[in-house]
Amino acid sequence: MTKTGHVLFAGGSGVVGQPALRWFRDRFPHTPVLIGGRNLQAADELARRTGAAQAVAISLDKPGLGLPEGLEVAAVVMLLPDLGLHGLRYAQDKGVPYLSISNGLIEVGPEMALFAHRATAAPVVLASHWLAGAAVFLALSRAERFDRVESIRVQALIDEADAVGPSALEDMARLDGAGSAVLAFRNGQRTWLSGDATKGEMQTIDGRRLGTHAYSPFDVVSLYAHTSAPNIQFELATGASSSRLRGGGTSTEIVVEIDGSVQDQPLSIRSVLEFPQGQASLTGLSVVLALASALGLDGQPAAAAGLYLPELLPGANTFLDHISHAGAIISDRTGRA
């Protein structure tokens, strides 16, 4: 059952937080929000523009995020690294949904342990997937067309001119420092890639070839859990987006290549997704879609206490319909032997 109160966006005035708030307000004009930040002046200015919003100072290293006692909160959205897990504990204490996008596979153990100790306290959504789930939804929607999936390769292009906030840079630096090997699945077994094994090539929407390096967001394990595909890898490339080279703005590009079979006949699909508003905007929209499902704002029952990944909330095709209406361009190319 959805609780009344404000939806807390911790880091709401950041690069991802601002578009997330715009998408949320567009869809839910009357739901009150709290914009939590360390820069209260910036949060207060954003609250005035957002409407039905209030700025609050948060402290990531204090219990309850340093928020006042008795504050009515309907959900906690962590757009900043929850390194002390005070945001998660706060949501569990309140019995409200918690959604985080800022931890990596190699550091998620504390969240798992805290959830296991309080499994019935609140819905916990770990959405540290690429763009908070956009890539995994595209891959899963196409995987449904196969009887058997043999391999999934997901590639994402980062336009160096696209806005990347300091929190995202901190996340990447922290994860790179924590371990140099990259998780993938090969021949049905998890493996850690390093050196030349992490290098690949991506064909962009406009046909260019760019070098890639392997990366292991949550997408890798989500895809393995859902499809059982024996070969899964995620790769990143950096360069000018196809949209920018056409004279438009910076866009985010995702390419999904799947090989498998249908009725024992080989099939391959290459799907591409382009979002002209950039990666921060698509991340913000993905956050809002998952949040709406967790809270029951999408017309479906609110999520019960439990552990969730984004693909366990809105269905893949529903998600893709929403982002298509928001401007995403998705196309497919199918091949048969």
C-alpha cells in the first residue's frame, strides 16, 4: 500500500536529479517531493521551479540522512552514493520504497546483507544498471523473441560532450579503483575479463567503428538471471554521438546484439536505441518509471517489501513504450541463417 508523504530525491539538484524531477513532475503534478542536497541554495531554487517541492539539507554520513524527526516520507530515491547505507536504513525504518542507482556489482554486498536482515521492512530497488535500466529493458524485450538465447552483447556510446555529474564520475572512479577485472559470462560460467579480453569494437548508429572496453553494470547479472544466456558482455565506447555528427544535440546510443534460435533455426537481432536528450535525461526517466511502479503510481499495486531490480517492476515493453513517447528512437535488424 502506498504511504502518504513526500518523495525524497537525495541528490535531486544534480545532473541526473534535475531531469528526474522534471519527468516525475510531468507525470505526477501533485505528488509532493523533497529535494535533498548538500547545496541547500541550489536545491531551494530547484524546488521553486518544480512546484509542490521543498528543499532539505541531507548529510550522507549521519543516521536518517540528518533529516528532522517526524518527517513524512513516501519513498527514498538515492541519486548519490549511499556509502554509509543511511538512506537504506532510513527507508527501512519508515517502511517505504528505496531506490538506488549509484553502487556497483563488486560493492553491493552491504546492501544485500542489510536487506537480508530486514527483508520485510520495505521494497528495495537496486537500479545501478546502465541508465538505471534502459539497456536491460531493450535487451530483455528482444530476448523474448527467441526460444533459446546463445549470446547477448550490449554496447553503449558515451558522448564526451554529454553532461556527466560529479557523482557519476566519483562512482566510476571508485569502481575502477576497487577492481580492474570486468564480469562477463562465457560458456555459461561467470568470468572476469582483463587486459586484451576487455577490448572490442562497436558499430554506431551512423556506421562508424569505435573501440570499446568491457564494463560490468548490474545489466550483466540481470540478463543472465532472466535469459540464462551462456555468453553475456557489456561494453562502453566514447566518442561523438551520431546525433551530434548529424548537426543535432548530444544523444545516448545503446546497441544490443543477440544470437540464438527460434524453432531450432538460428536467429540474430541487432537493436539500437537513440535518446536525443542525452544520458542524464534517460537515466532520470528510467528512475521515475521504476519509482512509479514501486509506489503504485502507474495504476498497478505498489511493490511489497522485497528486493527488486528494475526489470522486476515495469515490464520491458511497457518501459520501452514510455521512453519512446518521451523521444527514444528504437530500430531493429534481424538476420537468419
